[in-house]
Amino acid sequence: MHSQAEMIQLSLNFRKRFPFYHNATPMVYLDSAATTQKLDKVVSAVHDFSSKRNASVHRGAYPLANAATKEYERARNEVAHLISANEASEIVFTSGATESINLIANGLDKAQLNGNKILICESEHHANILPWQALAKRLGMQISILKLDRCRRSGLVFTETTFQRWLSQIDDDTAILACAHVSNVLGVIYPVPSLCEQASRVGALSVIDGTQAVAHMLVNVQHIGCDFYVFSGHKMYAPTGVGVCWGKYERLEALSPSKLGGEMVSKVSFSGYTAQPPPLKFEAGTPNILGVIGLREAARFIRENTQDIQAHETQLLGYTLAKLKALSINCFSYSSVRSDERAEHSHIGIISFVPIDVDSDALAHSLYAKDIALRYGQHCAMPLVDALGMKACLRISLACYNTQADIDQFVDALERAINELKSLANSDQLEPQDAENAWEQHLKDANNWSEKHRQLLLLSKQLPSLPNALRNKDSEVHGCEAQVWLKKQGDTLCAHSDSKTVRGILAVLLLKHQALASADRKRFDYSQYLRELGLENYFSAGRKDGIRNIINRLEQGA
Ligand code: PMP
């Protein structure tokens, strides 16, 4: 057990190891489940290799190339050590978890599988759903879902009952079990050792997505007992574009390589090829050498600090939850989750939540404007977010470099944002209402996102609203990361969205449309107009696509 003072010192020691924090930044980074900041040794190893020792691997025989190959293979040893693999040759370097799961799914055939059912957990990331759907289609198999339990207070829960049900679903007809070690939305650590034991009992392959686990807890693939374990470097303090597919050696041997090319072969002729043994058989083409060199340092750092990382993040998670509870934020991810007796902790530092009485989308934008980096959306887990009965939710995710001061700053910003949004909702005047189209000038004059967003929210109340009965497939506009409906009613374009921020954008576009002479409407450049108002930079790529769709409808007269 560490004292409070020791924990604070621990977090400060971790923070010092991340160059991102060396330059004073007002940013509170709480989006490590999307990607982590990079460790000092990762940055310097990548820099040193590039500037002093760069050569390709597994090819040249001159000393520089041999040394590069040795370094690259040392990384394989380090990663094997991190997850307690039997041997380094069980570590395949990929571009990330997504490629790893595709590599497995694309490499399987009927001969390697017992049964006809692919079991996928309800909370999986799309990367652990789509490749299995494609495999099911290719081999004529069935997808079956391991569902969470419904709970009125907190949405979805994983309880002892859920666990028993899942075990009974892993039956003789199960060919594959695909499950995350830790959910990227709920932060729940699933009892993968027990699930994999059952899978092995019925002769099913188990594929565990460890993307959200490796940086935060002890991972031991022997203890888990899975057949495959995958993860991404960029979520464990290493560079982007590198990841790992660990497999039991005999499983890797049976798997067909889906990526073909140089270095994965021992013999090639125009009539065919002989593949190298694993892992090289899966590493066609020049690999991401720099990524692998960086990954080596990250793996070593995590291995040497696992206990402290886990202790610090668990303490910080408890601190965060207590503060959120005091704010009465409805955190659906925290509930009667079964605590697995074999896992020391039942959650990692991921908290997804929707606030009560406040528009979630507007809250997210308001927090961005207050220098809080968090994620709002569906987190590439649409089936889960749908099952929760929401369009999207906010998510904060912690890593070893986060401190209590970060959480204090976040909670303070959250409280201020909620209060601001509530008071805005209660004021129904555009302010100051001095002239027609004054809102246009107010938007232009607002010199930061916080102020522009506030103007958008005020403006959202001026949107000619589309009646409920007309919000249907015909009037729906896709994209925007929110639901949007747009339709002409008489001479007026009317619209609605479940997001207040998007209602504000719709109001801008529709009020402008209305103000233009009808001959000018088709020619008007709405995208340029949004740029002139200084709004463009504040939308995500997804939302920009949706806005483009709205503009297309406007140009067609909706
Ligand atoms: N699985 C999980 C649980 C994830 O959180 C992510 C990334 N958000 C992925 C898979 C995909 O990782 P990548 O995009 O690095 O391939």
C-alpha cells in the first residue's frame, strides 16, 4: 500500500517521463484510450535509431544491417517478456490491433475450426466485430453475441449472472470466442482466463483483444490461456502504426498469411512460394522498424513499472469516481460489475458517462473549449452504445501520467460547463438582439470556440423546428455524429437534431438560406460561409461529412 503522498510523487515521476508535459500545456489530456502520449525513451530510441543506426532488417549482411536486425529482434524478445509469451517467435509485429485481428480472421479456414459459431462480446470495438463478420460470411458460420445484462440504473452490467450465461454460451458448437480483455467504453476487465478455459474445454479458439489492457495491468498470456492476444503500440506509449499479434506457435503455424510479399518467403518461383515459419511468414514487406524500436522501450517501461502503474491508476480512478459522484453525473459504466476473484481489480481508468439534464454533445464541445481532451461519440463500439440506448457518450480515459490535479481541473471544468449550459438553456433570448442578423456578427466576433459555441447554442433556439411527425427516413440527413432531419414546409426550411450544437449549425445555415434571394441560394458557398464565421475548425471529420450532406440538401432546396 502506498500513502497518499507517495501516490502523488509516483504520478509526478511518471509524468516527467513524457515529453508532452515538458512544455507547459494548459491541456488536460484524458483521451489515452484513443492514443497515449509517448514515453521519453520511445521518442529518443526512435530518434537515435533514425539518426545513427538506420538500416533495413532481415535483408543486408553488412554490419549496420545486422545490427538493425538484432535490435528489431530484441524488441520481439522484450514484447514476449512483457506478456510472458513462451518464445519470441510467437510475437508477430503488425500495424496495430486492427491488422492483428484481420490477420487472424483472414488466415483461418474450416480445418482449423471446431464448430459453426463465432461468439463476440456485446461491448466489442468494431475492429473485433467486422473481421469476424467477414469470416462468418466466407465460411458460412453464425455470429452469436455475448450480451451484457440490462440494469435500469446504470445501463449495462456484467454480473455473476452474465458471467455464468456467457460460460454456458461457449458450447460445443463454438468455433471462436472473440472478446476484449478490457472494454474501451466501459473500462470493465473481463474474466478472460475463465472464458478462455471454457473455450479451450469445448475446442474453440480464443482471441483476446488486449488493446486497452497492456498499458494498465499485468498481462500474462499463459495465465489467460488464450490462443491469440492482440494489441496496439500507440495505446501503450509507443508510436502509431505498430502493434502485436501474439499466438500460440502451433496456431500461428496453422494460420495462412493474408499479406504476401518480400521477406515472408523462403522460396519463390512463378508457380508458387514456400512461406517462412512464424513470425516472419506474417511480416511481408519492410516492417515498421521505427515503430518496433519504440515499442521495445514502451514494453520495457510497462514491464518494469506494472505494479506502480496499476496502483496509481486504480487510486486515480477511485478519486475521479468519487468526484463525479459528488457532481451526480450519471456514469453508466460503474455498477454491479462482477469482480473477478482472479483479477486484482475489476476496472481500468476508463469512464464513460452521459450527464443528466444537459445535452452531451454541447457538454463535450464546452469541455474542449476549456482545454479538456476527452472523447465524445460512439467510440467505435456502435452496437454497445446502441444497446445503452444512447446516440453517443463522453469518455475520459486515464494513463500513468495523469495526476489528481488533472482530475481536479477536469471536474472543475465539467461543473462550470454544466452550469453554463443550464443557464443558457434557461435564457431564451439571443443577446444582444440589436439588429437583424446580429447573430452573424456575434459569431464572427467571438474569438474562441467557447464563445462561438455559446452563440451556436443560443442560435439553436431560432431554428425553424421540424415537427416530430416529419422526422422520418425521408427527411433524415446522415453524418454529423447526431441525428438530423431537414425538410421544406411550405416556403420555409425546417430542421431538427438531437444535438443542440448541430441545431445551432443548422440554424446558421437555414437562417442564411432564408435571408438569400431565391436565385442566389443555389450558387451560395455555404462551406466558405462557415469558414468565414470561423466555425470550420471546430468540427470533427465525421461531423464535417454530415454538414456537407446538409449543405447538399440545401443546394437541392431540401
Ligand atoms: N480494440 C480496442 C478495444 C480498441 O480500443 C481499439 C482502438 N480504439 C482497437 C481495438 C483498434 O486499435 P487500432 O486502431 O490501434 O488498430
